[in-house]
Amino acid sequence: MTLSAMYIRHNHVIADPDRNAMKDNKLIEMRVFKLVVDTGGFTAAAHALGSSQPFVSQTITNMERRLGVRLLHRSTRGQRLTEEGEQFLASCTRILDDIEQAEAAITSAKGDTSGDLRVSAPLAFGLDQIVPKLPHYLAENPRLNLHLALTDTLANLIEDNVDVAIRMGKLTDSSLKSRKLCDLQRIVVASPAYIARHGMPTTPEALHEHNCLMWEGFQAHLNRWPFLASDQRIHIPVQGNFRSTSGQTLFELCVAGVGIMRLGNHLALPAIEKGILVPVLSDYRAQDDTAFHAVFLPERELLPRIRGFVDYLVEVFRTPPWISADSL
């Protein structure tokens, strides 16, 4: 079957009964090229397309020959984008998104949620709160293919090809659209075993004598813990023998009694209720002016698969599931 006898929609190759319907293969080539990059290889792209590896390889070769440039460096270890490939990928993504938006303007009234949706979320919040909400949403949207990356690394929506990113804290990228999911409060906690061994700190300054679990990398600013003392907001720079880029890892070490940490209330409140953690310095607790947000590129706001998922999260977290435990 020739390229002109096919069209691609939602990453599937489908026979076109009218072989003369498409005289120009550029759109097909763009979709194939983008899928090769997204999936990491020709074989993976062919599998996703339900096509053959030679078809994918020949499509890329034809496109490079027509453009007169090499888009991918190929080797036995895989392939990577050339500088021209990086530029062309950005253009392809923009063009394909424009097409999806044009379709979205027609299909949005029907609420047609289909295609690939790539989501990034912090590891601890994702495991604890996002993953349990997915079975229902996937059952309600059977034509949706959801790709979830759980990482405490800050995702770049363009470079990492992410449709929706869940972010915690204060937003800094004003170029992105955002929807607030719920407030984020942090609580200083420790395990009963840690307190039994080292005692309970009675003032924020006493934390200098304790082992505190700390963030590494771009979250390191969270290692200055805010407190209210005599109606004044103060910040205590804490120290300890363990740092991590993973909030889930810090939480697990806190439960294991390694040290004290300042933990998001979605994990802290249920853990306190179960008795595996205890609040520390409650009389000095400072309120956070932060939140969980869903962020996405402005030009993708109208796509049904993105709008529908964000609307779902906003509704789910309108009353946070952990809030019933907040009697502290």
C-alpha cells in the first residue's frame, strides 16, 4: 500500500478507500516523524502505527530526501535529532496541534475525548492521589490513550512532549495556562520512633539540633522551613544527613525514623491519623500560600482530551480526599 493510499489519525494507519483522495503526503510524513521521536525508534513507531518498520523508515528517508537535510542521526545504538530535526519537530508539533485544534472546534460540542494524552505528576502525589483516580476516568473515556510520567523533575511541556503537568508550589512559568486543583499545605512531622530516640523539638530553633530530611536540586529552596513565632514569620534553614530529589523517598525515610521533614498534607494528615507520624512544632505552624495546579500550553486548551482531563481533576480535588483528616 502506498502512502497516498493511507491516512493517519490518532497514531493509527487506516486504509483509504479513495487512493486519489490525498495527493500530498507531507502531513503523513510529519505524523510519522513525530511518532518516531515520541516513541524513541522506528520499530516502536511502526508498532504504534500498526504498520511495518520498513514503511516508517522509508517515510523518513523520503522526507529527508525531499527536504535535502538529515533529520535524524542513525547508529546501531539508536537515533537522535539533528539540529535541523529539532527545528522541524517543533514546526511539525505546531502544525499537528493546529489541526487538532481545528478538529476540536468541531468535536468539542460532542465531548469527544480521544487520542494520546501525556501527563506528568510529582511522584508522591501521583502515586497517592492521581493514580487511584485514573481507572474511573479511563473507563469513562475508552478511546483515550493516557501516558503518565511520575517524576519530581520539573517537566518542560514542549521539550518533554507533555500535555498536562501537575505542579506543586508556586507557579513560575507565566507562559503556561493553569487551573488550580487545591491548596497545598505542609506540616512538620516525624515518626514516633524518631521522637522517642531524639526528643521533641520545642522551638523552631531547636531544629538545628535535629536531623532534618532535605530536598535536592530545584526543590532545595524548600529546605528553609517557615514558622510563626510571636506573630512574625521566620525561616529556619535546616540541616541533615540525607537529601533527595524524590518526595516519596523523603516520606519513606521519615516514616522509617531517619529524621524530621516538612511534608505535604495529602501524605501527612493520613499518616498522622494512622499514628505512623506525629506533628512537630504545631504551635509554630505557618500557612503556605501554595497549591497544586494543572498546567498546559495555551494553544492546547481547547483540545477535548486535555480540557476533559483537567476538568476531571479540578472536580476530583474540589474537596481534597485527605481534608477530612484535618482536625489538627
